[in-house]
Amino acid sequence: MRSVACHCVTVLFVAMLALPASAAEWKPLDPAHLALKQPTIDPGADAEALLWEVHVSDEVDPSGSPSTVYEHYLRVKIFTDRGREAFATVDIPFASGIEVRDVAARTIRPDGSIVELKKSDIYERTVVKSDDLKVKMKSFAIPALERGTIVEYTWRELHRDSLATNLKLRFSRDIPVHDVRYYLRALSVPGYQMVAFPFNGNFAAPQKQKDGFTMLSLSNVQAQVDEEFGLPDLEGRPWVFVGYEPSGRSDSPDFDKHLSSDLYEEYSKRARPTPEIRQLAAAALTGATTDAAKVAALARVARDKIRRIDVDTATDSDRRQLKETKNAGDALRKGIGTADDVLLLFLALADAAKLDARVAALASRAQLFPRSLRPHPAFMPERIAAIHSGAGWLFVDPANQYSAAGELPWDFEMQRALIGDPRQPMTAETPASPAAYSLKKRVGVFKLLDDGTLEGEARLEYSGHWGEIFRNDEDQDTAADREKDLRELLTKRLPGVEMSDVRIDNLLDPSKPYTNVYRIRIAGYAQRAGSRLILQPAIFQKGVPQMFAAPQRKTPLHFPFAWSELDVVTIELPEGYAPEASLDRQGFDAGAAKYEPLVTLTGSRLTFTRGLSVATSGLYELNTYQPFRAFFEAVHKADGEPIVLRKKDGL
Amino acid sequence: MISRLTVLACALALASTASAATLPPWARAIMPAAAGATTASAVVLVDDVALAIGTDGKMRSIKHYAALIRDRAGRDAAVLRSVYVPGSGAVKSLRAWIVNGGVVRDVDARGIIDASLVNNDVYNEVRIRGLSARDDVSAGEVFVAELESEEQLLFSQFEWTMQNQWPTRVLRRTLDLQPGWRATSVVFNGPAQEPQHDGSNLIWERRDVAALPDEPAMPAASDVIPRLAVSVFAPAQTTAPGQFDSWQGVAKWLDALSDGSGIPTAAVTAKARAVTQGISDEFDRAAAIGRFVQQVQYISIQTGVGRGGGYQPRPPALVLERNYGDCKDKAALMRAMLAAVGIRSYVVSLYSGDRNYVRAEWASPQQFNHAIIAIALHPSADRGASAIDHPVLGKLVIFDPTDEHTPFGELPLHEQGSLALIVHPGSTALVRLPLLPADHHATDRAIDGVLAANGTLSASVHEHYTGESAATARALRNGLDPQSYLEMLRRRVAASIPRALVTNITAPVDASRDQPLSFDVEAPGFAQQTGGLVLVPMPFDSGTLLQIPSAADRKTAVLLEPSVVSETVTLQLPAGLTLDDVQQPIRIESPFGRYTLEFIPTMGALRARRRLEIPLQRIDPAELPAAKLFFDQVRRADSDVVVLTRKP
């Protein structure tokens, strides 16, 4: 289940639109660029963008409707055949309400000769068309493209009924860029102003242009990098937020106060309990004595009473039933609704239970860290509940259907939450869940045969955020697909494995761990060495690649959440075989991360217990990589440590 | 948004209650069949296509389709669609209903989607139009749909697949013939089936057809699904488009389409001369032109498909100027360049993606989806492994200029062994392209290493490739940026040498040169110490060993492509350690492959030699247990560990 969100902005202005049609105006070319033989920002780059310019201009068309005009310009130097292939064709998709014109492209050979794209070689087609959707595409192939050439192309987009607001302007591409320039021109509207917040780059100071544009620029931009445990998209690349706001609001010290007050106003009246809600709350609170227990009980009721239809598991028929919810009582009566309806019902239940429950706004950590928050409502789009308890606040997301009782999803943890209040703003940091909350528990009962074959049953339980992740990933799959995926995953790790009696339990029951159960048989699991068998008891880690295996890294680390693992593996040894050496194992404790292995032998039954705790989450700077790498390298090595079994003499 | 959905919901509610929809008679007739079914997620009750060809060359088609949806996954069966080419074809009508017991409701026609069929071409006019009720239909309901289309035919030939993704009760194809016309048919991948005659109609029908299997390592679906191929012939005085009763007819038609495309212009001639300047050997001159055409960017722009545009190349001069084109454009450019230096050549039509797709029994251009080239070289200049003897045209070297990783003189493995047509008026039959044995697709790996006393392995690795193994290695190196290539290589090496650091990589790039892959490896903790023993695994690259699927319920064969991997590992052992346990030589011979492994202890060192040869083969389900046994034995032998002990 994933939320399906829709953000709409409607603002009306009156001004004048000017979109003159024009032939391509190519920018002057630096001869040094023509002579360039090697990339200058990244020696391994297949191509580098020499210049990337976008003009963004809000205007008004003759009918009085606002429009946004985008003028794109890209100049790229090709260094390799991969670069040539990557830029061989250009596709410009556009939906209804968008007009694409003035497409032009040309190739400049190293000798300075130019091959222009002919207008007849620009193709337009309707990619998909239905009653309420039409997506078209303009496409062309770049002529005479070779290594060493410069290709440049430009086009204009007219977005009707549009304003350049809540835009996330990207300043990096999948190739390095020498110069990125965005030119912004806002509509002049009394009482409103355009705001722009830059992120993650050494941006030059905004420069006013003569034609009313303001230029934002960045130079020598590295290509985007995708690494294991990397940063969220908006934290790992340079970008600029652009939006409109009432003048003076965004830079006002009272921004929090305004938003906090707005939040309170929006929810407080609608979340008043009805008699039915009071009855529900009373029934749910039986036996709950602490605030935390009450909150959990009420979150479960809210979740169970409203089936969400703003999620990807809902059908079109479900969505057609979507109607505006007036208040909590209305939400309860309908029994279907959105995440907001579930929250509304929870707030009403909490009110009925005499808890001080408020709506709270925050950002998703999958998008932005607290450090990147800016005084604009678009930066805090998510809604949860905050319950005053003792000296602090309990946070709950009753709409999180795959948590046991409204626990926050990982991306709502460790975020700055702004709590709705009519008088003064309150903020608090949402807590991080402990490592024990997200547990991978694996239990195996196996028998080792004297030819090295291992057979037995495995049970894998995933709780906390692991359970949420698996459920979200798999709730749309069929049972056959889930089993197929599980088989493929295991086969990749343990080539030659035979799997049977596969079960996937508790997919839709978040009160229990998401569970996989299966039997396996692996011929030759224990390696032979003459009269010995070499056994890796860490069966669930066999064939798993090392975390952070790359010796170097380019970007900081981001751990979504803390987690722990517990393996208990028992192996019945083949008759006559016994360990040849000591079974002692060394654990290690690196503070936030801990590894605890233990091997015992009782008769012919070997038991391997493995505990791993990674009690850390959030952002870690690049200089922490090597310590993390060293820890996980040691874990990988310890997991691979074998036990040598030797047949006793005379057997 | 909300108000619009509300209005829509109200409208639908009214539609389903106040004015109950009515099913067409054909659908009402099959409704009793909805009761009782298999355990599949959906069952197609009827898949019926009826065609009629008019004397105007237009084909009119009516599709009737009904599917019982049994569970959530089966909702994908609630769709009916048709491919068409604007300008020469159109979907005239498309309607659908959902039946729930006795209640019938219309599927909203506003859900009709019209989309490009192919989106990775710069332009392709072929489209698909369909109506899906996937998000409306529920378990237990029946999706019913009918579609009517019209198309100006390019060929009076059809190919129908006779099996679906879902089990199918009735699968019927009907052809209504004009008086005096005749038709021939043949079934591939299934038993022969003669049509039933019903007046002017020919009817091919299958009942209770099992679902198309989707199994790992299965042959291409086109090599498994029963395919019905039909050719229609009009009497001499009547016109009908694209009639073929012989391969020579097909060759003549294709030759006429590409007529003149092989003639060089001045620009083409100049480029051909420049590319071959200083090269006297004919084979080398053809190879030089081949390399040039290989670098022409592959770009597909498909226009005029309904008029045979899919078979007609663009002028070579245009392709040269733009430096891009599709397979037929590249073949035509290469023909023109070869002609400019006095070398004769021909276009070769074949099917890319399934070497068993093209069948000699059905003479039809529709069997081809790819164009390559055959070059007639003087016998003294012919030294390519991809050469064939053509009964009319003599010795020909076959080359695919679209594949940038396979050098001149060789053929991509997936094209080897396929039937192809040399486009020449004198071609009377298909030719079989050469199929090279496993040892042509070889990887030779040498690992020379030193094992330190602390278990660290320091080694240099050299890999030499031939045939398809070489093409794959080049494709990997060319397809990945340096960082991604390093990461790919590190992961591959880590599968057999855990925690290995990979450095000093030199990798094969150029298809025309025989370049090895070399790199160094440093792996701390490679040899593990336990008690007084040192355990040394052998770093064989067994990660690519095929996983033989279980034979249980297996319906299709397992397809294995040919390869040979030879490895020699030499490890210098640390002082003070001696070999304790060494395996005896292993030799495993089976119809599924051959495997040898031997350990050769020498003074202070250990050498291991391993060779695994897999021939091209299709393993039937009944043979899978034996095949699995072979691969398990190999895997077990690969995982053997050498034990070292301290010298007394």
C-alpha cells in the first residue's frame, strides 16, 4: 500500500503573456570547448554538459489565464561511444495543456562544421490517449553524432493554467555540468512574491537581468551518484525550490505561528467526537492505563474503521466513491476514506478519551532532512497526530496501515514536527525507533548429511519497519509472484538450493511479524576437504554480499532506521562427525553497532546464535564511511567463518 | 477532482441500476460456461477472431472475448486490445461489459486507451487500442468484450498464436474466403491441424488450452506457443495483396523493395575508399567497412509500415550523412560501401531473438524482423567463421553490422543456427546460418596468486575470450561507465573471492581486436585459519553456473547456450605450511556437459585446473533430474577446499 497524493494549486492573476515564436538562437561557442578532448569535471565521464540553461517565466495569456513558459537549452560535449549513445536521441514528452515548440538541434564537429537538425526530422506522436489523459512526444535523432562532437538542442514549453510554484528545479544531471543557469521571472502581483530557496550547492548570488529575469547559477556540478545507503534524492543533489507566497510571510519569524494556527483551525472543529465516536473510544480504552497504550488502542480503531482508498491497492471503483469528508463523524459513517480521514477520526477518538491530541505537520525524511526545512508550507506536507503526555509529546500516524498500532513510518522519524496550536507554535523532534523495534528474526532447524547436504526448515520473521517495507512492496503481488520472488532471492544466494513448502504469512496483519517459512535442501552445502566437512553455520548469511564493500565512497551515508537481527540455527551433525577445533567465536562492539555470535554443541546438535544490532539512523558524513565499512567487513568475515568437522577415528 | 469523481460515481451507479446493460447474443450464449473452472486466476471462456478479406484488399476482423476473473491477479485478463497502423487500419468499435451473475454493466468506453505500441523508437506509427476493466472487475465476474477492426493488407498472410497467458476454454480462428479463393495453413510448435469448413469459412479451433507456461530458462515463447500460419491465394484474375507460395517469391519481393539501395553515391564511395585506404586484402577491406558501419548509431524510425516501409531501407547516402539508421539502413549502407570498392553483397533477412522462429514450411516475409548482410568474397580472401556455401551465390560471409560487439567474420550467437533468406532473385530456399560449437565461445582464465601467512590473497587475473563470450565481455565494458564496470567486476569477483579489492583493470573494448581482461585482486582473509588448519577455497568463477529448475510440474524444456570455461589457478603457499588434504582429480561426463578438475601440488605452490564445457541443448523436463545431478556435482566439486597445516 502506498499513498496516492495529488497536490493542486490554483491562483489567478491578470497580466500579459508574450510567447513570440522564434528561430533557434545559438549561444556563442567557446573555441576551447570545441578543442576539448577530455572531460574536465569527472575524468570518467562519457559526456559533459557545457551549458544548461532554463528560462522560467510566468505570464498571462490573452484569455487572462496564467501560463508558465520554459525555454530549455542544453549543450553537451561527447567524449565516448557511451556518451554518443546516451545523446543519440531526444524525447520531449508533454501532456495536455502543454505546448512544445521551437525545437532545434545541431551538431558541431571538432573542425567547427555544423550539421543542423532538419525540421522534417522532428517527429511528434501521441504516446497515449484516453478520455482524460493525452501524452504526446516530440522526438528526434541527433545527426552526425560522433565522439568529440558538441551537440546542442533547445525547445520551448508553454504550460497553460500554470504558475511556477512549488517547483523543485534540479541543478544536476546524470552527466557533469560546467554551467547551470536558471532564469526566473515572476508575475507581478500585489501582495505576492516569488521565493526561491537553494539547496546543496555553492550557488552564485542571484543576479537581476535587464529583461526582468533573475539568474540562479551553479558551476562545475558533479553527476548524480547512486550509492548504497545514499541520501534521499533532494538531499544528495543541488536544487532550488521556487514558489509564490504572500509577501513577507516566508521570511517572517512568525511563519511557524501562522502555520501552527492554520493547522489547528483546519482540524480542531472537524475532529469533534460524536456519540458514536465516544462509544468507540470508551470500548477501545478498556484495559489501557497509560497514554501510550491509549494512543495505540485508538490508532488501531481509527485504522480498522476506515478503509483507505487513496492507496495503490484500491480500485478505480473504490476511488469513485471518494467524497469530501465534512468531519470525523462523517469519516466514521462512510467507512472509506483517505489518510486524512483516518487522522481526523483518531483526533476525535483521542478527544473523546480526553487526551490532548493535535495535528502535526512534518516532512518525509525520504525527501528532506530537518536541516533543509524552509519557512514554506510545501516543506511540511505530511500530517500526523501529536499527543501531549507528561512533559513531552507522543507521535502517532494512525493512517500507517502496516504498523501494529500507528507507529510512525521510518521517514517520519527524527523529523521536526510543527504542532497545531491556536496561540503559539510548538515544535518537537519525532523520536527514532530503537533497533529492537525493527527485528529480523531467523530460525533454522537443519540436518547435515555426511555428503555435505543440508536440509531442514527456515522461519524468517520481519517486524517493525522491515515488516512495513515488505508489506508495501508485496501487497499488490499475487501469492505466486511473492513465492517466485522469494525463490529467486534464495536461489541467487544459495545456488543449487531446492525449496519446498513455501509459506508467506501475515502479509496484511501488521499485529504480527511478516513471516516466510520454507523447507530447503542444499546439496554440497558443507564443502569437502578430504575426510573433513567445512560448514558455515551462518546459513542465513551464506552468499550475502558484504555491506559497504566498495573501498571508497563519494556521498554521505543515510541509515533510514536502526535495526537488529537474531539468528538461531540448529544443525544436527552427521553421525561420527565432530568439530575439529574450538567453537569459540569473537563478537565485537563498535558502540552503535554490535555483533554477537555464539556456537555451542550439545551431543551431535550444533547451535549457532547470531545477534546483530545497528542502533543508528539518520545522516552520517562521508568521513564515517571507513569505520562503518570496517565493522561490516568484520561482520561479513565472521559470518563466513567455518567450522571444520572431522570424522572420528574408527567410523 | 472530488466533485468530478462524485459525478462519475453517481453516473455509474445509475448506469448499473436504472438501465441494465445488454450483452450481445454470442456472449449470452456462453454465459452458462462461466460456472466451474480451474484454479487459475482467470479463465478465458472465449477467444474468437473472425477475419474476412475483401476483394479490395481490406481485412475486416471481429474479436469476441470473455474471461472469468477468479481472483485479484486474474484482473489482468479483463482487457481486449488490437494493434493497428493509422492510415491503413483502424479499430472501428470496441465495447465491453462486466457480468456479475444475472447483472450486466457496461465498461465505461471512456476507459479506452490508444497508445504507441513501440516507444523506444524515435518514431513508430504502429499503435494499440484497447479497453481494460482491470480496476473495475472483481473476483467471480466475467469480462466480455468485442472489437471490430479494419486493415488494408500488406500481405494475404496471417500468423496467430494459439495459446494464451490464461487457460482458455475455446480458442477459435475463422477465415471467411471469397468465392474461388483458397488458403493453406501450417501449425508450428504443435500438432498439425486442418481447418473445418463451414460454407465459405475455414475454422481452426482448440478447446481447453492450457495457460502459456512462464518458467525460468525456458526457450523463447515463440518457440513454445503453437503458432498457426495461414496464406491466402486469390485466383489469377483477382487482385489480393502480398501472396507468396515460395521463398523465391519472397526473395524477389524483398529484392524489389531494396532495389537500388546498394548503389553507391559519390559520398558513399568516398567514405568507402577512405575507410579501406591502404588495405589490399579483400577480407580486411570488407572488415574495415564493417567496423565503420558498426559505429553508425542504431536509430529506428518506422514510417509507412502499412505500405511495406518496415522492409524498405533509407538511401545509404542519407544514412551516411546522419550517421544513424536501423538494421536495414545499416545493411544497405554497407552494401553500397562494399559495392564502391568492388565487393558484391546481399541483404540477409532473418529473425532476431529466437533461432528457431523462422520455419521453411511457410514462405512469408512476416517471419523476419531483422536484416544483416552476406558478402561474396574471393575464395582466397574468405576466412570467416560465419561463412556459408550458397547453392547459387557461392561462398558468403555473413555479418551483422547492427551488433557492434561481434567482429566481422563472426555472428552473434542468437543468430547462429537460424534459417535466413539471402535477398536475391535467385534464392529459392532459406539457408541455415552456421552454428559454432561450444569451444568457440570460450573463456580462459588464469589466476596467479600468492597466499600470505595471514590468509591474504594477492593475485593477478587474466581472462581471454572468444566468440560470444568475447562479445558479451565487450558489451559489458562498452555498456558501463568505468565506475559501474568496476563495481560489476568487483561483485563478480566477490562471489568467489569474498572481500576482494579489484584494481589495475584493463578490459576488452574494440570488437576488432583480441583483447584480454586483466586485473589484480587483494583479498584479506581469503584463507581462513581455524585451529591449526588453514582452509583455502579455490577461487573458481562458478557464480554463473546454471541453476537447473525443479522438474516438478515443469512444462517446458530448459535451454542452455554453449560455452567453455577453462581456469588455471596457481597459488604460492606461505612458508611453513604444507598440504594436508588434496582432492583426487574429478572428471564428470554427461550429455549435459563435461567437467574436469585436478589439483597439482608443486614445491611451495598449488595449481588447480578446471574446465567446464556446456553444449547448446534443450533439456526436456524428464531429463531435468539428471541435469540437476550433473550441475550439483560440478557445484560440489567447485566448492572443495584445500587444507594446509603447519609443517612439523
